[in-house]
Amino acid sequence: MTPQADLFFWLLARATGVAAFLALTIATLSGIALRTSVLDRIGTNRAWRELHTFSTVLWIPLGGAHLVTLLLDWTARIAPIDLVVPFDVTYGAVPVGLGTVALDLYVLVTVTGWMKRQMSQPLWSLVHRLSYPAFGATFAHAVLSGTDFSAPVVSAFAWSIGFAVVVLALARIAWGRLPV
């Protein structure tokens, strides 16, 4: 592969990774906001529900493009098995492994989200709560492996997003959730 092609895939992997991160962030924030009693007016807002539904689907093509470009990027040295089995790569085992863990969890949460009517409410809720550690793994993956986080604007934005997720999650724990 030519150096120009490899650079292209590296840049595309970065862009699609950031875009997928933003879609997952919107899905996470809107999902928390919909069920947190502090924000009870949002829970009945149809636009917020549609935003959550849309962003939970939007991450799939963005994340898929991120994965495909990483597979094509010779610098990353990621094999197809590394997309399923975490921490087994030779290049950045922990950051890439966290990305794999996040991917596995988000796939599980997304698929079970589509199967909500076929699952019991307690089981669905338990699986859906895996989006919290999935977001944490995604954030850690981005911070540890994302070269864009050295840019002050990107770093400030990402840490602000992470802070917002933590604050909303704590608000939900402290003040409860809306009834189903």
C-alpha cells in the first residue's frame, strides 16, 4: 500500500471515529435525559425520543466505517478478530482493546434495544445499562488512542461531554428515574 493511501485510511479512521463518538454521545446523553426525573419534561418530549432513536442507529454506519478504515490502515495493524476479541493486538493493546469492549457492548445494547418487546423489562433494563460502561470504554479508547485529543479544542469538547454524561448519570442516581 502506498504511503498516501495509508495516510488516507488513517485520516478517515480518525474522522469516522470522532463522528461515531459524537453519535454515541448523543445517544447516551439523550437516553439518560429521557429517563432522569430531574429532566422530567424531556421524558415526554417526542423530539428527544426521536433524537435518541436516530443517534442509536447513526453510530452503526459511522462505527462501521471506522472499523473498516482501521482494517485497511497498515499502521494500525488490526485484524478482523481484533474487532471481537479485546486486548489481543500488538499495537496499543489497551486502547484498542477498550474500543473492542465498547463495540461489543454497544452491539449488544443496540440489538437488544430493537428486541425490547420480546424481552422482559428487567432483563432489557439490565442489558441497556451496559451503555454506561460502554460509553466509559469508548471515552477511554478515544482519549488513549485518539491522536486528535492532543488538540485543545477537541480535548476540551470531549472532556466536557464526558463530564456531562457523568453529571446526568449521577443526577439519575441521586434523584431517581421516571417511571416506565
